[in-house]
Amino acid sequence: MTLIQNIKNKTFRKAIGIEFARLRRERNQEIEKVAAAVGAYPETVDRLELGYYTAYGLTARLLKYYNKDIKIELVDRQ
């Protein structure tokens, strides 16, 4: 899980991208295979994983591909 402490659009993009990249690596999948499965260019998936790009349609397709949902939880500051 990625803890977001600074609320900015870039921070959310980066956190989501990190999680998608982690899932892909855990499953030993090439970015080309994932991209083909969700109907995207490998470069687009790469940019999303790096946090440079957010497309909600692509995010939804990746969530379905990995059989995941997004859970948001508010936590006390440390």
C-alpha cells in the first residue's frame, strides 16, 4: 500500500502507477502483454505506471485485468 501524504493530482497518479507496476512485476508479466490485454499501447501503460499519465478508462481496464478495486482509507497523521 502506498501512503499519500501530500494531496496533489501528481501524487495520486504516482501512487496508482506504483501499484500497477508492482502488480505487473509480481506476476512476471511483460508490459506488452498487459497493454495488449487492456487494449492500450505499451508506452501508455508505461507512462501510467510511472505516474506521468492518468486515463480513467485505462485505469478501469487495468483494475479489471488485475481483478482489483481501489480502496481509500483515511488514517491519522503521524
